[in-house]
Amino acid sequence: MNIRPLADRVVVKMLEAEETTKSGIILTSKAQEKPQVAQIVAVGPGGVVDGKEVKMEVAVGDKVLMSKYAGTEVKVDGEEYTILRQSDILAIVE
């Protein structure tokens, strides 16, 4: 099954959270922060949203930094994805 987002929405797959700190301390799952870096798997067409023209500035394959608790989590064919608006994306990671 494919996910095709509408309007200014983007489908992302979260990248794994760090399990160790830079100094080598292993973190339990409760101590780990929710990951904020994700990879884009699908992008909506943009268009007119709330009376304003929205141009999509991200593309499939981009790694992005997003708001911590943005979007809606969905599970499709056993894979977990997050669907969010382009405005919830803070930056493209290069």
C-alpha cells in the first residue's frame, strides 16, 4: 500500500534515536528523547492551503529536522510513519 499525502502534507519515517551519549553512556528507552530527525518518503503537491499558495520546498529522500511532537503517527504494512504539514519541518539536514 502506498501513502500519497494531500496539499502541504509530508510523510516521514523517523530515524533511530541515539542509544548512547557522546561520552559513551548507554541510555535506556525511557531516557532517550523522541527523535526529531526523519527522512521524507512522500510529499504532497502543495497548492492553495487556507487561502495561501504553498510551494513544497522539500523532496523525497531529504533528511529533515522537525518539531518534537508534530504530526500524526500511522502504521502501514507494519511500518511506522508520521504525516505532518510542511510548516512543522524546521530545517533540512545536509
